[in-house]
Amino acid sequence: MPKDKKPADRYRRIHEIFTRRSGKNAVIKLEWLADELGISLRRLSDDMKHMREKGAPFEYVPALRGWRYEENRNFAIVDDQLYSEDEVANIQMAIDFLNRMDPGSTLNKLPGIFKKIYKASRNWNTPKQPRKHIYFDPLPRYEGNKHLAFFLNAIEEERRVSFQYRSFRPGDPGKTVLFDPWFLRHYDRRWYVGGFSHDPEEEFVRTFPLERIEGVPSHAGWFHDKPAEYDAATYWQHIYGITVPKEGKKVEEVVLEFTLLQGRYFTTTPFFEPYNIVEESSEKLVVSMHLIPNIDLIRKLASMGNDVKVLAPKSLGEEMRAFFEQALGRYGSV
């Protein structure tokens, strides 16, 4: 081939040649490859060094005096970008997750470069490179997905909206909500839209789960009065879950004592950050964090049973006791 002065084109051609060669005895001589590319051995050496730094799985086989790609290793080039094995795996997991969120429509929703990566990913795993076995928790059919695009657009364009909302409470007749959407939040496999409620009985920042919005939401004008000091990240800074108490509660130092086993689970996958380790021994782990106690936190701690104990604040410990007593009461004299 004629000498190519574009490095990206050479990288792509080198990758194509190595990808086509498979099998333990299929190796490539550098002299032949340099001639095939129309470049010097020095240039080829520099190209391969750069590709190796980016993750290309080059392997020299002394017995055969040639080079090949290591087996069961992934490497890809898309739009002049080189993707290492870890990057390929992360992209594949992201695509798998998106497909589970909305099966069958991922490709049509991916813009530009992501669509190209999506298409290229189908060729990243050859029979010689078996797909890694990754299993996600099964995701339920979620009705709220159909409202995501509407609310995202309304947030970006600062549009006031109106919708019919019906809670899960028995006998709730539902209500019409006039709302200024400020953000979307994902929690516990549900989507929530947050913002300012114009309900005369509320008139505060709150969240609505999307699956409980009935019918088709509509635009109801514009809003330009979102407080300048409002920041979504700060708003959730001391909250576990989705429930922000309207009034009467403040940020407190929550101190939890975990059993040794539960403590290890917590430190490897903490349900809230940041936290401080107060005490650690062969029997227990004590941590502290600054939170506004809410029902989501109570339910989370309750899910750990007797593997966790609230040491502070006293009020949260009393709420936990009341929660367990109520739960125990449902079992009667069984």
C-alpha cells in the first residue's frame, strides 16, 4: 500500500491485520508488515509502541520469530480513538446496561461516536475471544421511562409543566400538579423529577416518581425564578435515598455500629459517603456520617437487621425501635 502519513490510518490498518490473524502459530513478521504498510521498520516500531501503550495486546513469539495479538484480549479503534481492554469492557457493560433499561432501542438513541462504538463492539469478541460472563440484576418493566425525554427537555428549556399525579395510597383520587422541574434523580431503580411544586399546600422543592404520573404531561409556560443559590448536588449532600424532610429535621452526626461481617460489606460498598471510621476491631466497626435522618435511611438500616445498631442520635435510635416494634406487631403471636 502507498505510504500513509496519517498515524490513525496506520494504527487502524495494523489493528485490522493483527485481528485477522488468529491461532497460536499465526504470527506476523515486522519486515513484511512494514513493506505492507509502505513505512520504515523504525516508523512501524514507533507505531506499535504507541499502540501498546494504549492497550494493544501485542505479543512476541520467540520460537516463531513473529508477533501476534494475545488470545482472549480485546482492543478496538473507533474514529481514530484507541480503546484498551478495560475501556472495551466498560463500554460493553454500559451498552448491556442500556439495553436492559430499554431493550431493542439503544442503537437508535445513541448519538454520533457512541453509535459507532456500539456497532464496533459487536466485533470485539470473536470465537477466539469469548464474551465475559456478566450478569445484571433483572430490571422490571418500568413505566416511568416514557416520561424521561419530556422532563429532561423541560429542565433544559426551563419550562413549567403540568401533570396528573396519583400516589400509591389507597383511595387517593389524584391531583393536578403545576411544577417547575429542576433535576432528574435515579434511586432504587426508579426515576424521580425534582423541582418546585406550586401546590398551595406545598410550595417547596419536592420529588415525584415518574411511574405515578398519569396520562401525558404538558407544558404550562416558563419559569425563570429558580433560586440562584440552589444546587442539586448540595441539596442531596446529606440525604440517603430520595426523601428530603420538609421541615423539623436538620443535619446530624449519625453513628452506626456494625458487626465485623456487615462492617466489611459496608466499607467495600458504602451506602453513603463520606463517612469516618470511629473504631475498628476484630468484633465491630463504628462509623459516623452527617445525614438528615429520613424514612429511606430507617428502611436501609432495618434491612440489615441485628447487624447494625444506631449509637447516635438518640432520636434515630428511638425511630428504629418503633419501626421494629411495628413490624413485630404484624406477626401477632406467631
